[in-house]
Amino acid sequence: MIGLKYYEDFKERMPRAEATTIAETIKRGATKLFKKNIVVTACGSYRRDKATCGDVDVLITRTDDQPIKDMLVQLIDHL
């Protein structure tokens, strides 16, 4: 239902500044939740320095040998 409600907004590209805010929010949340064992990298058009982004692609990796099971669920709940 949310996708339908905001369909027209989702079709719009966002300014790079807005994508930066989203990427930084995800990075802060992941770092707080998983401490220093995490690396968050914004990818896609953001990494390619585009002026606008259709979405924010984020790669999240662990630097320890712990399992990744349920990490995304935990991060989404935290955010």
C-alpha cells in the first residue's frame, strides 16, 4: 500500500544531498547496532558521483567472522 501511495514520488530522482542523508543515516544505524564490525558503502549512481539518484544502493559487509543471519531485519527494526 505504501508503494502505491507514494508511487509518483518514487518515480522522481532525488538530489545527491538527499541520497547522502539516507546513506549516512543507514551507516550511523548500522555502526551503532553492530559496533566496529561493519562497513557500509553507498554504491550505484551515488558512488558514480551522479547529481541525482533514483534510489540509494548500500553495501553492508562484516569485518568479523560472525554470521549475517537476521542482520538486515535487525537494522531495519533499528532504523
